Amino acid sequence: MEGWNMLVNRWGKPLVLERDGLRVTITSAEEGVNWLAHEPGQANQAWKHAWQTCRAVHEGRLPAEEARSAVLLAAANSRH
């Protein structure tokens, strides 16, 4: 699995999300997709944008930091 890390686009600064006493640290677009897959509210526009942005980063079409911003926005819009 030596080449596996090459697929991960790490962010310069991890994203730390806290909700209901839980803390989640997300460090890449790939981790962002995993977090999004388990979030409620997948129909809202911020979630859809974050999903598409994380996929684009993973595919090499956007820089990694674009996904960080999109996931942060989705997290802010998913508060309940």
C-alpha cells in the first residue's frame, strides 16, 4: 500500500468539527467525502457542493483547499 498516500490530498490546516459532544478532524478531501456520506441533510445545496468539490479534488480537477472550504460550509449548514 505504498502508493496509497499519493491519492490523498492533505489540507494545510485540518478542519475540526464539533457537534453534540463529538469532535471530528478532517484532513483531506477523501476524509471529507467520508464525513459527508454520514451526514444528514444530503439534499441541501451546501452538502451537494461539498460532495462535488471533494470528488473534483480527488480526481485532480481542483486544489485540495477548495474542498476544505466546501466541507466547512456544509458543516455550518447542517447544524440542527
